[in-house]
Amino acid sequence: MAAKRRDVRESAFILSFEMLFRDDTVDELFEAAEMIDDILLNDEVRALVEGIKERAEELDAVAAKYSRNRSLARIPRINLAVLRLAVYEALYDDKVPVNVAISEAVKLTEKYAQEPDVAFVNGVLGAFSRDLKKDNG
């Protein structure tokens, strides 16, 4: 049975968040995560985590551009992990519409972060989305 996209996304988010604290390779992250039952480890998750890791600087630049009131250094890591994932999906995953990437990012933020973080993430991704529509419209 194929994994649900939401499970793939959540596992990629957790591993991407972990990357913000460690300088491990994706293989080392997967190896460490094998002991955690709640994390899905498959090719889809690996591809997502690798893509986020490879494009981290670009994804961070997008987060910084649309975070008008906070410098990148002041964005909590949990929010940064969510933003990286959403922006990566919006820009590089043709199967995920931008509005779905944003909606799922907000859900992850609601689950893992503080209440004020939800508005912050939604605001950053909303501004990003509006610019994407202008550029592609």
C-alpha cells in the first residue's frame, strides 16, 4: 500500500527539522530515524529531504524575503523547517499545488508549533503565494 502524501510530508518535515540541529548526511538521518516508529522512511521521504537539504539556502532566502518583521536568524527552527518544506513543494513538486503546500504547512505548524507561529507561517506563505501568482499569471 502506498504511503499517504500527508505521512510522507510529516516525516520529511521531522527529518528536515532535525537537519537544522545536526550536520548529518541524509543517510545518517535515515539511519538514526530507523529506531523511531512514527517516522516513515521511504524513497518519497528521502527525495523530499534530499531536495530540501540541497536547496536549503534558496529556500531560506525565500523565507527571509517574505518574513518582513523577522530576520532569518530570529525565525524559530520549527517554523523554518515548515517554511522550507512548503516552499520546496510549491516550487519543485509538480504534483503538489501551491495552495495544498500552504494548507499542509499550516496544519503542521498547528500540530508542532505555538499558536502565534501559525499566523506567521501562514502570512509568509501567503505573501510568497501571491508573488508566485503574479509571476506566473
